[in-house]
Amino acid sequence: MTDVQTAGRPATVISTDATVPEARFDAVVVGAGFAGMYMLHRLRQQGLSVLVLDGATDVGGTWYWNRYPGARCDVPSMEYSYSWSEELQQEWQWSEVMSPQPEILAYAQHVADRFDLRRDIRFATTVRAAHFDESTDTWVIATDAGDRLRATYCIMATGALSASNTPDLPGLDRFGGELLHTGRWPKAPVALDRRVGVIGTGSSGVQAIPVIAEQAEHLFVLQRTPVFTFPANNKPLRPDVQSAYKDHYDEVRRRQRHSPNGFSGWSPVKVAPKQSTAGPRPARPELRTLSPEQRHQAWEQYGFRVFDRFRDVYKDMEANELACELYRDHVRSVVRDPDVAERLLPKDYPLGCKRQVLDSGYYETFNRPNVTLVDLRDEALVEITETGVRTTKRHIELDVLVLATGFDAMTGALDRIDIRGRGGVTLKEHWAAGPRTYLGLQVAGFPNLFTVTGPGSPSVLSNVIVAIEQHVEWIDDCIGELRRDGLRTIETTPDAEEAWGRHVTEVAQDTMYVAPGCSSWYLGANIPGKPRVFMPYVGGLGRYRARCDEIVANGYEGFVLR
Ligand code: FAD
Ligand code: N01
């Protein structure tokens, strides 16, 4: 298994040997996913010398690494795409409503070619360390290729979901078959027509399982926590719908930017204007007020949309549990074996506490004769052996073991770099009790270091590409202002950082994200020993954007510019 970001590797101390040649740039950007690519394009336009570094051998980030069968976007591609080039958004053709990974990767590659990005990207190069040199107000950056780089600005476009999580399973290194991680899937085709085991039933597992099941001689799904998953209802993108979007992109993009979650809500289907009725719109009803029979009728009528039709489902635990019961009844109706169905039911955490998973035929997969559910709550995983997996009840022979075990999200990619700010303080030390940032953009004590979609930003709670564009544009504007005003550094204050952290925590209170029983990667709960802090900003992308703009209008409130 290849992993450029091996967890727990020793920190690199940057060489102080003056004979190591040093290359000088205005800005070094770490990461060549959608964030790093756009950052490069913007900074170049204002005349900066920029170098982008990525451990991958090509652009695309998420879409480069996650090549597992079934990998695709669950946001419509007309909206999960860059908005900053009219020519680009007009010329690119999407084939499906929600694009598969190869198409999104091809799009990223097209962007790299069209805007000639590759000449400033160094691939297959992992950044090991970034230290702030207080004597010159510059960042010194070291890579695994032995580069020593110096830059005024260091921008971490390292991705919120890029540090793959390989759990510490006993015997894992002994496995003699093919060991794969969904987040580090190889480029070469993998023969899956064998005995395959998949550990993990989050978004990645749920996408991969139905596709692997079609190819495998036998598939064993090793499930620890059952998932709530809604049908993706993906389909080919109709040419007229694509054209309608393109004709209305001004409006679509404007709506996306100011929406809570990066979705426009725009539809190419013309809806007849409603008869105007005087007075405010009636409030959505409460699920709790319905009788059991009415609740089932509501499910019959609305299916999965029922959860949004009632205002208490994501606000009140009792209503949430009623919604969960409707969901469970649905699963029971799809999965033929009642024992398997029962084991697939999420029962100990509320709907809406984790990132919503979307699937294409997930539950139906368990009706196949070549698929076995292994319930790790009933038969715990004891060890990985040379030939398979041993649980407390049996040994399962496997040729291929797929880890769909997720990511050390939001902080993992940054933690894996030895980042040191003023006084040699490491980012890891600064974040020992959980990540602390101002707006998810900067960290106190780390001048001129910016994080794109960092903890404390809305990023992962939205259509991420919209969040990326907002961050990149804010950072680019900020650097432009510093240069115009002849200023050397920008640095957030500890007070601003603390106040923002409090605000991030406050707005998450009373949401399902932090409800009793909820453990998610948003909270760092998937990584043993990681502090439990709700990391993303739940206040909404539009509101967050307005706050970022207001901070600039107030003379970079909460930042010190020197
Ligand atoms: P990434 O795409 O993660 O790119 C970061 C890059 O930084 C990587 O290429 C990595 O190699 C590089 N890097 C990290 N550390 C170092 C280092 N030390 N040295 C050198 N290089 C480094 N979001 C949505 O909005 N909708 C979706 O449907 C959706 N689907 C997803 C599906 C999957 C399987 C995953 C994993 C995520 C998905 N996301 C989705 C989130 C997705 O990560 C973002 O949408 C977006 O692609 C992130 O872009 P990025 O450039 O910020 O980070
Ligand atoms: O990761 P996850 P993911 N033993 O952390 C299990 C984005 N994404 O890669 O819940 C046994 O959600 C773990 O079990 P448990 C999206 O933002 C989007 O699936 O810890 N099992 C869980 O079942 C998403 O939220 C798409 O008990 C172990 C699974 O592994 C994020 O990426 C597609 C284990 C991990 O689930 C992460 O999704 C893919 C162990 N030791 C990803 N350790 C789209 O479609 C972990 N697990 C948009």
C-alpha cells in the first residue's frame, strides 16, 4: 500500500547546512488539488513567483487518490466545479449529474493544461517541514526530495480529507494478499474477481461495496457501525439541463456563493409561480405531532425527502428517533434476510450527526448470494492473518483486503508536516487540545501561513469547491493588500483565535452533530487519542463569507499587519 503521508513518521528538522542550495519563491503552496490549483492561478495573476508541491504525480488531490470502484461526487457536477472562468464552465461537458472519479480527475487535468499550471507544480514531492524564520519573516520548507525552499507566504492547501487513516489492526503488516486503502487506490487495475474483504461502511465503503460485489467471487463486508445512507438517484445529465445551467451560470454561482452550504437551489425546471397568498409562509409541521399511521403515510408520500419536510427531525431527539424508525422500516423492506437487515440498522446515534452518505444500491447488495455481512459488534475483529481476517467467531480467507477506514480529517495532513511558527512552537503543540484557528484561515503565532479549508471553516459542511474558492480569493486579496501597502506579515491574534473557537463551538451546540451518541470524524472521534472538538464551522458558508468580508472592511480585524 502506498502512502505518501505515513502517520507517525519522525519530524524532519530543516537542515541548517548553508551549503544546501535554497530556492526562493514569493509563495509556496502545499497541495495540487482544487484548492492548490486555484491558489496558484490567482497568485500568478498578481505576479508572484509560486511553487506548488504535491506528493501525488498529478493534479486533482482527492480525485487523484480516491480511485476505488464506485468513487464519485455526491454533489451535482454543474455545481461541483470551478466558477472562476466563464470559458471553462461553458466548455466543459459533464456526462452525469454526479460525476464519477475519472471524469472529475480528467476535469482537474484539463484545468491544469488550459491554465498552464503544471510548469509551477512539483509532483511526487512531499513536504516534511515548514519553519518560520523570524530573522527574515520567511518560511523555510523542506521536502522528502531534499529541497530547501524559502518563501514569504506558505499556503497549506493540503485538503481536509487527504490524510488516509490506516487503523492499527493487529497483524495488518502480515497480510499476504493485496492490501488497499480506498484513499490511496492504485492506478493499475486491481483484480477483484477473488475473495475480497472491505472494512468500513462510511461514504467510501458504501460507494465501493455495490461495485466490488459485482466483480468479486465473494465479498465480505466487515461492519463496525451501521450507516444511514440515502439513495443518490444519479443519472445521465441531460444536454438541455446542462445548457440551461450554462445559460444561467451567473445566477447559479451567485446563489451558491451566498447559500449556507454551497448549493444554489436553482432548478432548470420552470416552476409555475404560486398564487400569491397574503401573510407569512406556514411553518413546516412537526413529525412528533403525527400518529404512527400518518408517519408511515408521510414516508409513502415523500420517501427520503420526509426528513426535510418536518422541522423537528434534525432539532429534537425524540422526532429524530421517529425518523430513524421510518428509515429502519425501509431497510427492513429492502434487505431480504431479517437477521442481516437488523444488523444493518443504525440504532445508537441520531440521523444527521455524521456527513450524509449517498449510495447506489447499497442495501440491495446484501441480497446477493456472493455477499456476506460480518458484524464486528457481534464478532470482534481479533487480527489480520497472512491469509485473511480472524474474528472472535471465525477465520475468513481473503485475497484482497480493502480498508475503507477514512481519514484523519481536517488536521491530519497538517499534523503530518513539522510546522513551526514563532519561537519554534510546533502546530502540533499549539493544537494539542484540538485545532485552534481564526476563521480556519490562520493560526496565532504562525505569520503568513494560511490554511485553505482549515478547521474552523465551513468547508466540509458545504459543497467544498465553493468553500475553496472563497478561501483562495480571500487569501489572494489579503496577500495583494500586504504587498500594495508594503507590509511584511499578517498574523492573527490569540484573542481573535480564541473568540472564533468559542463561536465555532457555540453554533454547533444544539445541533445533531454534537448530540448524545454521536461520534464522527467532524469531532475527531475516528482517530484514537485525537482531542474531541467539533472542527468545522456550522454557521453556514454565506454567513461565514459575509463575516470574512466584514473583517477585511474593518481593517483586518483580529489580525496584526506589520
Ligand atoms: P485535496 O483534494 O485533498 O488535495 C490536497 C492535496 O495535498 C493532495 O493531493 C495531497 O497529496 C497534497 N498534500 C497533502 N499533504 C501534503 C504534503 N505534506 N506534501 C505534499 N503534498 C501534500 N466534497 C464535496 O463537496 N462533494 C463531494 O461529493 C465530495 N466527494 C468526496 C469524495 C471523496 C472520496 C473524498 C475523499 C472527498 C470528497 N469531497 C467532496 C471532499 C473533497 O476532498 C473536496 O471536495 C476537494 O476535492 C478538496 O480539495 P483540496 O484541494 O482542498 O484538497
Ligand atoms: O470514512 P468514514 P470514509 N475497525 O470515516 C470504519 C468524504 N467522502 O472514507 O464508524 C473497523 O466516514 C468506520 O467504522 P466506525 C465524506 O466527507 C465522500 O467513508 O468508526 N472499522 C467507518 O465505517 C466522508 O464523510 C464521498 O465504527 C473501522 C469507516 O471505517 C469522508 O470522505 C465518498 C475501523 C470509515 O468511514 C470520509 O468517508 C467518500 C476499525 N479499526 C468519501 N476504523 C462522496 O460520496 C474505521 N472503521 C461524496
